[in-house]
Amino acid sequence: MSKEPTRILVAGGGSVGLYAALRLQQKLRRELLRGTVEVVLVNPEPYMTYQPFLPEAAAGNISPRHVVVPLRRVLDRCRFVPGELLGADPEKRTVTIRTLAGEEESEPPRVMRYDELVLGVGSLTRTLPIPGLAEHGIGFKTVEEAIGLRNHVLEQLDIASSTRDPQIRAAALTFVFVGGGYAGVEALAELQDMAAYACRYYSNISPDEQKWILVEAANRILPEVGLTMGEYTVRELRSRNIDVKLNTRLESCTDRVVVLNDGSRHPTRTLVWTTGVKPNPVLRDCGVPLDDRGRVECTPKLRVEGVPHVWAAGDCAAVPDLTADDPAPDGRRPRCAPNAQHALRQGRQIADNLVALLRGRPLADYEHRYAGSVASLGLHKGVARVYGRRFKGFPAWWLHRTYHLSRVPTINRKTRVLAEWTLAGLFKREIVSLGSLEHPRAEFESAAGADRPRPGTPGKGDGTP
């Protein structure tokens, strides 16, 4: 009987999963061709989203299809399974997966064996039990949410330009963002820039009528770029008539009225929630040790503490930061920040260690000194702190684009993004809402409903001609 191939199963198709699988198929090319090793990637979606480009996609600077990387095309020597991880059994070395076909056929979840398991399931949006948030809040973590938010903002301009009710107009032109991290600041800055530009096509709306509010519970925003650049960002946003509220929390948003703990009330049709993330809760069903934040406890070699044949990295993993100078309050080393800068490098390091394991070589520790942070504040505007040096305005914006262009996976995507940026510099912005894309069958259903005879009315088959 032929021996089954060594199966490396990668759960999650984000930065960790994609870069780990990509590195594995490059370094294990001969083993994959001979069939002695099999790399399987499990992810609900057939693509990886490069999240740093979501604000630019929302503003229309990049096409949505260029923000995502097709997994099947890039990982052509790996096996892709479209499904959701439900749990793992490290003792039996199996995982439980819910596939799309299983849902359609009402079959039980699929059980798949593994020899080595990589947990890169990432994180989910962290929410709070705030009245009205679930009903009216909009997230900003996926490409679908980014494009939906763009369509929503432009739709509000259409509503404001066509209504005669001053209250509806004011609510439509009020945009509230909760969270002063990267996602919140970049999304607000890019969309405010786009909405201000769009006003030139609305004869009865001026940019000064729009009310943009950023709510942050802490006393600063963008802590990753440092105090000085964070203060500059606040001044820059306020100079654009954006109301930055620090040390402020959202109390409720019922009936489309945002209530803050400073007593202010803001009727609005747009509430964007970007207050951080939490590790994927599926980790609780994977038989791995978790820290107080729900992250997988890992060694510097990215192996799960006390669980053989299981590895973890990215947002869902607590990886010791070997470059940190000061220990944490509990005496242990601080953990690496949950960002793409660490995730993609950890994915590559896991792949290198797996290759070393298969070939009987020593494993290496993950070690990366944080290079800095860059953030876009709209077209030609930004802030950055790179290796201790501070940049702002156009230089920071250029650094932001250059860095992320160098990090987006594959030459194909780099070329397409660069081409779009070049064309955007030659032509005007595209300002159009395609909100109907979110409900593509609405028109057909309306037409079908109009043709369907109403109950109790004459029609064919009831004896009338």
C-alpha cells in the first residue's frame, strides 16, 4: 500500500494563511510534485483581502477586485477547500469543517486529518452591547463592507439633495465613526475627502454642510504613529471641519440618533464601528491554550504551547516579541501587535519552520523589530513614523502607498494597483453609487411581483377571457 502524503493543513486564508501556503509551495516544490507532501488551505472565501487597501477601495481609488487575491490562482500547487473551520482535535489530528456543499446537502460537517496544522483564522470585529449598534452600525473589515459603505455615503448625498425635509437632510449629511485606530481614521479621512469632492456634482450641497464626527474613548488617536503624529492628525482632521471627540464613548444609537457620553445627540443615518478586533472564537473549540484575550499561546518558534503538530500566528496568536526591551507586567515578554506587518512575516516563518521540520533541520525563532507605521488621510495627505523618523503630508502619503504596494501579494496585483493609481492621477474621480449591487434581484422580484395576479382579482384560469 502507498503511504499517504504528509498533509499540512492551513486554516484561514488571510495574511498568515496565504503567505504560509505560498512559501510552502515554493520551498516544497519537489515534494508537492512527487506527492509526498500535500498543502491544504481552508477558508470560507476563495480570496484573501489586503485590508490596508480597504479605505482606498471605499474612496474609489482602487477597484474592489484588486484589493483581493484569488487563492486558487496564486496557490496553484496547493489544494483549496472552501469551508469554515468549526474546531480541531489535536489528539486525533483532525479538524472539523463546514463546507458550502455540506450546507446545501444538509450533510454533517466534514472531518479531515492533518499531520501539521497552522491556525491563521484571524479575528472578528469587536462589538459592545450598545443599544441600537447591531441594528444601525456598519463595520469596516471586509471588502464587501468597504464597498457597501462607499455606496451608502454617496446614497446619503442623493437623499440630501432630493429631500425638502431639513431633518432628513441633516441626518443624511451626518457621518459618525467610532474608533480612532487605523481603520477608523483612514476610512473617515478617505471617505470625507471623496464626499467633499463629490459635492461639485451636487448643486445644492456644499462640503461645509457635511458633518463628520470621529469618536474615540482614549485621549489620543493613531497611537502607533506616536504622540506627535497623533496630535498632528487631530489638527489635520479638525482643519477639514471634522469633529474629533477624544475621551468620548458611544452610549446608544437607537432610532438613528447617536448619543455620546458628553451629552451630545446626533441624528444620523451613518454609524461606522471600527473599535478594534477580537480573536476568532472558533479557537475555543480547537483544543489549544488561550490567553486572557482569547489568543493562542505560542512559543517564539510559532508552535502552540504544549500542543504538538499545531502552529499559530497573526491576530489569533499571542507570539512573544523577542525584540521588546521591557518585560510585560507579568514578567513575560510582550506579545507582537496584531497587525499585517507581523502576520505576513509570521506566516513565512511558520512555512520555513515546517520545511525545516520535514527536512530534519533546526527551527528558528520569529523575530522582527517593528519598523513603524504609515496612515493615509485622504488623497496626498498622510502621517508616518518609520524607524523613528516622522513624516506628514505628501511624503507620508507617498510612503504609505509605496510600502503597501510592496507588500500586497503577487506581481499581478502590484501591477494592477499601480496602473489604477496612475490612471486616477490622469482622470477625475468616479463618483457613482452602485447600491443596487447589494440587492441584485430586487428589480426582477419587483417585476415578477407586478406580473403576478393579486389574490381575488380576475386572471387566467379563473373563467375570464
